[in-house]
Amino acid sequence: MKYISILALITLLTSCGTRFQSKEFTQEGRFTKGIEGPATDYEGNIYAVNFKEQGTIGKVTPMGESSVFVTLPNGSIGNGIRFGEQHQMFVADYVNHNILEIDLRSKNISIFAHEPTANQPNDLAISPDKTIYASDPNWAENTGKLWKVTKEKGFELLEKNMGTTNGIEVSPDGEKLYVNESVQRKIWVYDILADGSINNKTELISFADFGLDGMRCDPDGNLYVCRYDKGTVIVLSPTGVVLKEYQLKGQKPSNLTFSNDYKKVYVTLADKGNIEVIHL
């Protein structure tokens, strides 16, 4: 009969479980409770909105050192952040109904697209061909819209009368668009067509409790989803099978981003005003 060591047993039980612990990456309270939209630039710096005060974007180095990167003009307040080209940052401005474009080198801020009929542009996703997709919730009515955004045509409405649209992501191959509804606790998946439009809407998964917020795909197409008020990040396969769940210190994860080598996940926490890191 073979005996297993205590260390090996602990390792085995840990690998079989669903919960993995995060660590604090930035000091609690450095960001406001509006912390959102983290994104990682080509040098490994992490950006998130509302550093110290609303209407700013904070920059956090790979070592965890944080500072104000820019203050948005005209009373704008950002939410989701994504990168296009190497020095090109896009920010969803939910106050002035814009997608803003920021040059990382010059810090010049311009309006990439504006849509007065949008509720409040929230989270962003970018396909391999650089098409932007934006969620657009109406929190007061628990409804939402879904937009395609390009420089040439601006905002193009893809769907209205959805649930409270929030987290959004494109699969690594550019063939699928994932959108979640926070209040309804559902994640939908669409086929992306050659012209950037979508069809074949299918329910990927639904949850019985807690909210949903920001989402990101890893290179294998697995979907990492913030479980707001549950204090976890859940990992789903491309077909909606639950693979793991990471336990956070905070309870209100609002969004996440990967390190460039995909060995870490950085998660923004609205209740703590900071960023936590999960080592994969």
C-alpha cells in the first residue's frame, strides 16, 4: 500500500478545489469606489479609472507603484479601458456618452466617438480587427443596449431592450462576443460576422445569485468573470463549463485584466478601492 505525504495531500486537495486566494496589489483606498476598467499596456503597466478622485485615470507599475496618469476633461468620468494600437488607449466615458481616445505618449485626449442616445457607455471589448464593442446599461430600468463602435461610423446599435448589460469580451479568435447582464445574472454569446455585426444569440450560462461585472478571455478562450458581491472571479470554458473560482479579499470585483504573460490577473475592487492580484 502506498502512502501519500502530507504536503502532497495538501497539494492534491488544493488542485481539486475551486477556490484560490488573491493578494493585495495596491494599497486599499488609493482609488475611489468607482475603480473600474483595468487594462494592461505593452510595458505591463496597469491602468484603472478614478485614482484618488472621480474623473481621473491611475497608472500602476508592475511593482505596484501608483500615480495619476491623466485627468479627463469636461467632467468626464471613465469606466472600461482597452488598448488598440501600442500607444492607443480607449476609455468609455459614461457621463458625456463618449468613447475617448488617449495617446499614451503625449497624453492627448480626444473624442473617438459620441452617441447622445447611449445610456452610459460602460465596458469595452476590442476584436482582432480593432472593432470596439460597448455595453450600455440603464441601471434605473434594469435594461441595456449593445453597440459596435468604429471611427468611420461611430456608434452602431446592435441590440436594445436587453437586461443590464455590463461585462463584455471578444474571444481570442474574434469569432465570438460575450456579454453579461448584471441584474439578470446571465451571460450571452454571439457569433461575430465578417462585417462586425452579430447573430445567433445563445445563453452561455446563468447564475442563481450575486451579480456579474467585467470579463476577460485568456489565450485559450476561457472567460474570467467578476462575481460582484460574491467576492470571486469565476473561470468558464468557451462552452460555459465552470473550471475554477478564485476567492478575493474584497467582495465587489468590478473588472479585471491580465499581465502580458497571462501569469497574473489584476482585479479592481469597488468596496476596497484597490487592485488585487491572482497568480495563475
